Amino acid sequence: MSYDLNRFINLTILLSAQLESEKLFEVILKEAMLVGNCDAGTIYLLENDELQFKHVITRSKKLSASSAGGQISMPPVPLNRSYVCAYSAMMKKRLNIPDVYKSDKFDFSGSKKYDRMNDYRTGSMLVIPMAVGNDDVVGVLQLINAMDESGRVTNSLGTHFSFSEEQEKLCMALGSVSALFIENRRLKGLL
């Protein structure tokens, strides 16, 4: 996978524009999903020691919802290390999980509940803390179900595709740049 540097430059120009907050989150998530070549994703914002859902996309289900106007009715995720997104934020670590159903390190009950409600199957997951420098985490990018070039999320044996190390690094860079724009908006009172 190669990511076009010009695309990244254009993204930073777009993020510096005065986008509405919800549009900002959507743009960041869509770009992260492009970099991660995945089916679904969530962007969370850290507020009052909880991760608030800001935008959710599942391409295969034609779902795109934001927290604006109550489109997302999911409760916030408490900062508890048993939840993968909270762990990522608290420990400032990226996590690449090949299949959440085969992992017992985190509580994936929320993902499994979503799967049951939406006839979906969460497989691979890449979780990236969005941090300003190495200190202040402002949110988390969570990418779900890495795809191959043809858009499949599993191979012929039913094994889920994993996110590559290159995708991890590119998403970390995207998360860092996004964190700067989010923090800047917070400082200006726009979030």
C-alpha cells in the first residue's frame, strides 16, 4: 500500500479550514479508513475522563453517523483499561488486534453487541491514540476489518486480514496531525 504525500498535504490544508466540528471528525475518520483500507471505523474524543463517540462509519452497512443531532446513541466509554479504546488512550499505545473474537485481553462486549444488532462481524482492529506530542491524548481512532485489494475482510479460509505495520505508522501520523487540529479548536473554544 502506498499513500500519496500530496493527499496528506491536501488533508492538512482541509483540516486547517474552519470546518464544523462534526465535519472535521468525519474527514479525519474517512481519511484514516482510506489509509487503513478498512470497512469500518470510529473516532472518539476524550471529554471528562470518558471517550465520547464522535463519528462512526461502516461502509458495508452504508452507515455514517455523527454525535451531532443525536445520531449516535451509544454511551461514552469510561477510561477503564479493560476497553481497548480506553486502554489505547490511557497507555498512549497503538494496538493491532488480528481478530477480536480470538482475543481475551480486552472487553469486546460492546463490539459483539454491535455485531449482533447489525448482523456484522468485527474481526481485525487497529486502535490509535490521537495525541499532541507524547503527552496529551485528545481522542482515539479505531479502525475495524482490514480489507484486501478487492474489498474482502477475510481470506478463503475465513481468517480476517490484519492491518499492516505501514498502515499503523501512517495512521499514527494521521492521528498526531489530527490531534493538533482538534486541540487547536479546543483552545479557541470551537469544540
